[in-house]
Amino acid sequence: QRICLESLAIVLCGKENDVTLTPVESRALASAIGRVLSSTVLNRFFTQASLESTINDATVDFRLNRAAICQSAEARLLCAMAHSHESLGLLSKIGGLEAIGLIAHEGEIKAVEAVRKACDMNPNLVVDVEAHLSIMDALIGSEDKLSLSTDTNLRDVVVKCLGIVTTLSVNSDTRDPILNAEQSHDCIRIASSIVSAAAELKLGTNSAVEASEETANATATKLAEKLAKWSIDEVLQIDDLVHIDSTSSKSYSTPKKSDDPDKELEGVVAYVGSVQFAPGDDWIGIRLTGTSVGNGRNDGSVKGTRYFDCGEKSGVFVKRAHVRKQESEPNNDDSVENPVIPVPPKPENHWRVLVASDGTSLEEASFLLLQSFSRSKQHRDVIMNNREFTSALAAAIRSSTNMDFKLDALELLSSFTMHYCEPEEDLMKLFCDVIESQTRILQLSRDRQEQSSSKHLLGVVVLGLQNLSQNAGDQVKPLHVATDLFVFLSETLFSGPRSRRTAVSKTDGILFSNLTSLFVLLLGNEDTRKVLSTTRCMSSLIRFVMMSSGVETMDCHIAFSNKDGEEYWEAAHTYCLQSLMYIVNEASQKHLGTSYTAMIKQCQPSSNAFRTCLQHISDRVHGGAPAVSARQLLIKLERLS
């Protein structure tokens, strides 16, 4: 039986001759040996867990034992059988899915894929056997494996785990178990780290040349200063006895001034190199000795990072320029009996290495998880309050030319805007800058795909701008950039060929709807009303109403009825009418310096075209708000003519 199992595992799961079972074969095999395989794998894991709890020794590494269970013929066959819905349904009833979850816990790609299939088939099954916790643990455990490997297999495990957690978190039945799991915050941290790594890469790609040019001279100057201050034979090493300039104030963690200002402090070198709390690679960590003990600043750790051990206030960090090697030989002071091993600098960001070799799947999966988790207040607050993360995103958005990354990042930041209670000036400025830059792209580009991507991105940003504008101190700036975009888009449609109006899409409708709803939102502010009351803005509002009025005999007519996104065009049409109805009055006419009659005459394609459109809108049987606004607008224009 053992030989048969091993042979079958080699045939179905071997690297050289990987064979995929048909659904019928999978179900037949699961019916025949599924229960035996499941109980065998479960018993092995339970036995291993019992062994680990009995030994309870943190120095013992049990990973090889668990890996051996995952690589057993029984475990591999279980994963191979779980590739069809038919066999998964059967395995879930006999403990097979629970066993697969334990295998997935160890990061086995085949098991993770099986849980993914089970998640697609019935998410509740995954949660019932707590396989979701195994997937979250596998995601967290992948971080420890980064320093050992950044291969495709590990990347696929991370991507699939992120996808499973996201799928379960958006399902109403499985959402709470995911969000309430203690691993949820670690999942957010990992997704944020991946996105930050992607942002650093986007930022680094575009700024590497500038950064190198800016730092080249500074680096050369620093090197010259170092060479001038000490000779090669004065290179400091661990356990060297040194004197410290006690009056120096040029370093981050300088020693306190001693009672005798002319006396130099003395100590033993305990750390040499770069640190996390300040730039530069010429920092010396010193454990004070003799009469200098107690005149330090720390115990060998700064801001939570330990570099060496010593007594309280007996450790200091100083720049190399303020340290001089003692001429005498090391003494036998008790404080230097045990040599200190320096703490290495923070390890390399291996997520960055993995993301750089991936393309976009990792960052896309991470963005989806963050967007999903941000629907929960407690998790959203964690992400929103991570200013380092949001700042990295903002910098990458400004620098990157990758539209997919920009869109994902802006969708995430925009989703936060509904929850800010205080003005967010930096985010407001970012959104305004994006609108201005994308407007220029639309003005210059002739590539339809690029135009569509820009409009999609703009729709997301304008929606975020709406939410931020409600708390903003300066509402004029965002309205200016929004009106510039609206004027360009509406004038391009109105003055362009009919084919351009025929080809309008849902993306166009969303963008117009978000822009015009921003106008309505800011109508209560006198300064913003002045922006909307300009001739160029009002002309564009009038022309948009004519294009969207439904008068098919007019050449400027946009046929959006019965199209995907019709509701967005209807909303934009309504918002334009409401904006005009609100700002058309005696004061705004005086502000214009001309009559509405003269202005309308200049912007309509034929005589009385605008009034004809308003009359058509007001005569609709079920016209609703647009009909009411059109009737009121007709009355106002009649009075002001």
C-alpha cells in the first residue's frame, strides 16, 4: 500500500510528470481513500503539535518536522484530489479540507490553491474548518522566508493568500471571522509593506538619477572630512578604549556634560556603523567605563532598537570625529569583561526584492486587501493613521508613470476621504495636482486608451475631492481645477465631431457626474459661486444641458439612453440644471458684465436652442428634479431678459 501511495503521489504531483486528475477521477479517488488520507495527515499534525507543546523549547526548530508531513505522499495526494469542486465537496465532509488547511499553514502552494478553490466554491466551508486562520498564518510566515528565498513559488503563495483573505473579508457571511482574527493586523502590515515597497520602487525609478547627482558632491566632501580627521591606523574596532569629547553637541545621542567640563569621557567601543535613528555610517556606540559611568544617554538602545548592552545612562552614540583611541592597553575593568556583539543594521527590505521581480500581481493583491479591510472602522483607522505609508503613496503617485499603480493608490486614498473629520490639506493638494496633470494629458494625448485611463483615474480623484472639500479651509482652489477640467471636457464634446458624442462611455458619465455634484456641493459658499458664475463655466454648463437634454434633432445631442452608465449622465444633467438654477440671478448677471441673453446667444448652436431644450425637459411627463429646475430656470431667464 505504501509503495502504491508513493507511486501515485509521484505520478500526480511529480515535478517532471505532473498529471491533473479529471473531476470524475478526483471524486472516485476521494471516495476510495480520502478519509484514510485525511485522518493520517491530521493525526500526524496533532502528534507533532503535542510534541512541540511537551518540549516547549524556543530554541528547537520544528519546521523540518512539519515540512516532512506536508511532503508526505498522503498530504500531496490530498492536495492533488482537491482540484475539482466535486472532490472538494466530498473531502470537506470527511476532514480533508481541515487537513489541507493545516498543510496550507506551512505555505505549501498546492494546499493554498486547494483552499482558494474551496473559497470560490463555498467560503463558509473554509471558515468552518478554520482554514482562513491557516492562510493568514501562511501569509505572515512568508515574511520570515523572504530572507531565505524570493522565488516564484513564494510569490505565488503570498498572492494567493492575499486573494483568499480579501475574498473572505468581502463576503458578508465570512467577513467577521476574518476581521476579528488576531492575525488581521499583521495581514494589514504585510499588505502595507508590499505597497510601500512598490511605492519605493516607483519613486526610486524616477528619482535615482536626481538623487545620485544631489548626493555625489556631499558624499565626496564627507569622505574627505573623514580622511582628514583620522588616519588609517586609527580605525576603531570593537573593544577599543577611547576618549570622547564631552562638550560635543553635534551628534544625536551625545554624552551628558560631566562635572568637570575639561575632562574627557572614556569608554569601550561596543558598536560601529550605521544606525536607524540618524543618517550616516560613521556612528560609534560606546559603553562608558570608570568615572564616566552614569554620564551617558542610554543603555545601548535608541528608539526601541538595541545596538549593545550596558547599564542605564552608561551608553552613548557619537560621530567618529569626536572619538579618539586611547594610547594605553585595555584594562581589566569589570564593565568590559564580556565582549559585546554589535546589533546588525535593519535587514534589507526583502518585500522590495520580491515586488521588483513580480510585475504587478503582488501590489494589486495588497491594494485589494487594504481596500477590503478599510471598510471596517478599526482597520481603516490603522491604515489611515499610518502617515509614513500614506506619505509614501502620495510621493509615488506624483512620481510614477504607471497608471495602474496610480489608480490603485488613489482609490485607496480616496476611500479614506469620507472618514476624515479635519482638513487634510496635503491630500487636497495631491488631488488637485493630479487633476491638473491628468487634464494636461487629456489635452495633449490622442491615444484613446490613455484618455480612457486618465478619465477613470480623474473620476476617482474628483470623488475624493468632493469629500475633502466639505472640511477644507480653501474651497476655491479645488473648484478651480474642477471647473477647468469640466470646461475642457464639455467643450471638447460640444465642438467635436458627432462621432465623439456617439462614443461616450460610462467612464465619461461618472467623471461628469462627480464634477457637477462637486459644483452643487459648493454652491453655498459665495467665493465658490463666483467661480461658477464666470462666462466660461456657465457657457459650459449651458452646453452640457443642451447636449444631455434628449432633444435628438439637435446636432450636439448625446445619446446616452439605454447605455451602460445612463444613470451617471442623468445625474450630471440634473446637477448642471441645479447649478444654473442657483447661480442665475441679478447679482451674477451683474458680475458677468453682460446679459444672460447675450451670453446664451454666443454659446448655443442655433437661435433659441437652449430655451427649446429647457422647454423639452420641463414638459417631460415624469421629469422629476430636472423638470422642476428647467421650469424655474425658464422663469428666471424670462425675468432677467
